[in-house]
Amino acid sequence: MPLDDPNLGEIVVSQEQVKERIAELGREISDDYAGRAPLLVGVLKGAFVFMSDLARAIDLPVEFDFMAVSSYGSATKTSGVVRIVKDLDIDLAGRHVILVEDIVDSGLTLSYLRKNLKARNPASLEVCALLVRKGRQKRSPALKYVGFSIPPAFVVGYGLDAAERYRNLPYVCIWAGSES
Ligand code: 5GP
């Protein structure tokens, strides 16, 4: 068991695996966007840890912006109805935008965000998600960059929380506590 916490279960993605995969994603993005300065758009709060490490693995000038969304529904299940709590500061028109997400589960949050950002006329829009939960998306979510595909259990760590805790764990592990 990682940490001495009965709420934490098996490690799904280790610190070493995260590090290696982010280095690969950074190289891929650096090649794909060579000669351009992509704008990384992070979805708060979950994506901040991943985005910080990913950005440092990209060998290009990058810019950052963040948005915060809240989805209606319980903490562990999304309803797909998304409200923008903090909007972007930067105008997306003509920009090469990479939307950085912590985890894609049903894909409803992502599909809302993609539509919303697309309407702001970026030159291009791609998605980079650290985790994708296998078999949960109804339609193919067209994810260009994915860190890991994970099994159906609820996870915490590396930016992902349970009631705001565990975001600072350097790995991703199964949440064995009760769902709120
Ligand atoms: P979707 O709209 O794809 O169903 O849900 C995406 C959002 O739900 C994520 O951005 C995240 O906030 C939350 N979420 C989904 N699965 C998990 C999980 O296993 N752990 C945590 N901490 N959040 C999750």
C-alpha cells in the first residue's frame, strides 16, 4: 500500500512510468509543433501537475492558460453538464491550442470543452490527456495524445483528488475510500 493511508489502493501508474511517458509525449509534441509556439490550456484543478511536467518536456516556446469547470453531479460521476467557473485570459484566435486534461472518463466534459474552444477559432485544437478510462466513452473522443489507458476504478494522485486530497501523490493509485 502506498503511503500509510487505508484509502489508497494499488498503484495504477508509477512515478517512473509517468516520468517516462511524459518525456515521450513531450518529444512527440515538440516534433509535431516544430516552429510554432503552442498554447497549453489546462483544465483546473486536476491537470495542473501533469501540465507542469508536460510543459517542461516540450522543447519549444509554449504559453499557458487555464480554465476551471465544474460539472454538475456527484464528485465521482459527471453528468456532462459543465459550467465554466474560470475562463481563459488569452484569445484563442489563430493559436495552436493543446487542451490538457487529467482524465477522460465518459468524455462528456471533453466534448463540451472541445466545442466551446473550437468556437473561439483556434488555428488548431488537439487534446492531451494523462489518463483515459477504457471503454467508457460513448463516441470516439479523438484524443491525439494519451498518457495511459486505465481500468474502470476511481483513481487519485498526480493531480487527481478525492475531496481535494491526494493531488500531490507522485503516482496514480486506486481510491479505496468511499465515494462522496
Ligand atoms: P468525464 O466528463 O470524462 O466523464 O469526466 C471527466 C472529469 O471527471 C475529470 O476531469 C475528473 O475531474 C473527473 N474524474 C473522472 N474520473 C476520475 C477519477 O478516477 N478520479 C478523479 N479524481 N477524478 C475523476
